[in-house]
Amino acid sequence: MASMFLDYNSQIQNLKSKNLIVNDEIYAKDILQRTSYYGLINGYKTAFIDPTTNRYISGTTFDDIYQIYLFDTALREIFLKYILIFERHIKSSISYHFSQLHGSEIADYQNLANYDYGNQKNQVLKLFHKMNQKINNPHISPQIKHYLSLYQDVPLWVLMTDLTFGEIATMFRYLKGTCKTDVCNDFHQIGRAELSKMLILLTKARNICAHGNRLFNYSTGDAILDCSAHQKLKIIKKGSLYVYGKSDLFAVVISLKYLLDPHIFRNFYYELKKSIKKYHPSNTILEEMGFPSNWMSILRIKVY
């Protein structure tokens, strides 16, 4: 059975009945109108709930929850901005090196012989199908339409603008070894396996940011590989596994450390630090983000 509808006044009374302090009901109503009860309360209440009573921890205010909501909004803007910078770079890198090695026409980038797919042939064929959907789409993008009209073909560097980050990650996964290595060399000679894992992680984080979903406690089953950053930050282990920076938001920070140019990462770092200083999330929130207590040291460590 679906939850019963509550008007804004009833939503506020419901919150107060669960031990949440609402100092200004007019202000709270305005916030709920702009964010929705589900988007604000259901999205961000967890850190403030006593699991034994399912009520708010004593002293928790409506504004405490709203501040985490605002913090998460700021995080999405920052992470999306810098993931997009990396996305543009890797699209350029893949299109350049693939075209240099194999050619840039449709017949080249949809030729199975130019990929190393093992027993995953169907995955490459699915990628080709998605490429064709963009080329033959009734609502074709202007740049693709232009090249089809003029040359009856679409160079890879033109198609790249329409491919999603997830499709780019798939394409990289099945590139031949030489092409993969050439791409990795554009990103401080990162390892091929390391980049593949980071691409999966960044794809998921990018989608969360783009769709306005909750980011701060982001977690995925796709972990990045152990790397020197984990060791240099002295991240604690549980058994043989690092506790932070593997499949959480800090793993995204570590990935950007490896993949962005140093001056760009520095800008990202200071924007992130400024946001944390502004909203001053609790240690509990930072822990949910996967941020170790010495996370700021990531700016100074050398990883390549």
C-alpha cells in the first residue's frame, strides 16, 4: 500500500512527532515546497536518526537536514564539473588514437577486427548498435547530420560528442592493447586495468550528479584497484581491504587525482575544500563519504 498523502502542514507535524525540531514552520514549508518531502527528508535523514527508536537524535533540527541537502547539491555541481573535464579529455584521446591506428570512418570503428573482445563479442556489437542509433536517429544531432549530408559518413571524433560516458567506458574496455596504452599515456601513463575501473566508477558518479540524486554517500559494487594513493594516505585496512577510497565518493576523488592534470585537480580540490568548510558536515557525514581524517593530504602526495 502506498504512503498516505500529507499536505505540507501535516508533513511538518509528522516530523515534529518524530522528535525533529522545527523552529520556523513557514520556512520549513517553503523548503518542502521547493525540494519535496521525499527529496529532502527521505534523502538525508539517515545520519540524524537513532536506529533503535527510529526517531531523530535529540537536538536535531530541520535546518540540520537542509544543510546536508545543500552540501550534497554543492558536491554534485563540483564533481560533475570536473568529471566532465575528464570526459572531454578521454573522448578526444580515444578518438585520436583509434583513428590514428585504425581509421576514423564508420566502417573502421564498427569493425570487430579493431577490438579485443575475447568472449564478449555481444558487448561490442551492442556498442555498435548504440552508435548506429545515434547516426540514424530521426532526431539526429546537427554535427552528425552535417557530416552525413556532406560526406555520407561520420568521423569518430564527431560521433564522440554524442556517445555517453558509459559508452566511452565500454569502448575503452574493448580497445586493442596498443590503442589502450596510447590512451593511458595521455593520462600520466596510468595502467590499463586501473583506468578501466576508474571509468566505471566515474560513469556512475557522473550519472548521479546529472540526475540530481544523492551523492555524498555514493557507493558502488565497482571498486577501483588498490593504488599508491591508498598507501601514501595510510588509509586503514579491514583485513586486506582498504576501508576508504575504493568504491565510495573518496574513490572518485582519488580517480580524479590520477586522471586530471595537476593544476586542474588543484582547482577541484580547493572548490571541494571550500564547500566542506562552508557546510561543515559532521565526521559521520565525512565518513559516509569515505573521506579519511587526513583526506586533504591528497593534494600534496605524488601519484605519478
